[in-house]
Amino acid sequence: MSNNLVLIDTSVWILALRKSPVPVVKNEVEHLLAENRVAIIPMIRLELLGGTKSLSEFTRLKSRLDALHKIPTDEANWEAAAQLSFKLRQHGKVIPYTDILIGSAAILANCLLLHADKHFDLMAEDTDLNVRSLISVVRQ
């Protein structure tokens, strides 16, 4: 898969899609969407669609997510995630399994992970995970 793609974590989507979005985050997401560089995995899709509040919101968001590049989470990804979790625990880092799966998918797809979640920065310290954090933008 192309390393030109950007896997956008749920932490960023939430900031971009809420009723009062964080302008810098929303602009970044819109820019990546306009360039057709946004990827998604089933776990992020589940987190986003599972958080919708109405059928119309679910349908509208599903339609938008269907247009994104899909990174599969097949058996190889699950195995890599298990190994990654073990490796990180050996370094004293206990990361939620959802984040492990997302990080593993980004590593295997060789793409950038755009996030606003400290767990991914911790993962990047001991792995090949390529991240861009928006945490500092959110804190401003």
C-alpha cells in the first residue's frame, strides 16, 4: 500500500466532525480528503459509526467512510498486533488493544497515522510507526 496514504485515527475524526470542530483539525482532514489520501480500517469505522446518534447520521457518515481507501485487518494484521502488544509490554508500555490494532495496521500499510491520542506517540518511540500528532493543536 502507498505510504502516501494517511490513516486518520478516531481521536482526530471526532475533533473534525463534532458540531463545534477544532478548526485546524477540520482543515487538515478536509485537505487530506480533497487529496484522496485518507485511509480507514474496520476498527476506526466501528468506533465512528458506533458513536452516531441517529439513522440519518449513521447513513450519512457510512456513505462518506465508504469512499475512503480501505486498509484490511486480516490475519496478518492481527498477528502483527499481538506481537506489537507483547513488544510494547516488554518496554513497560501497556496500550489499549484497539490502539495496538490501529498502529499495527498503519505500520503494515506503511502509512502515516494522524492522531490526537498519546498512546500512538508512545508506540512510535519503540516501533516503526510513523505518526503525526495533533495533541498540541487541541490543547491550544
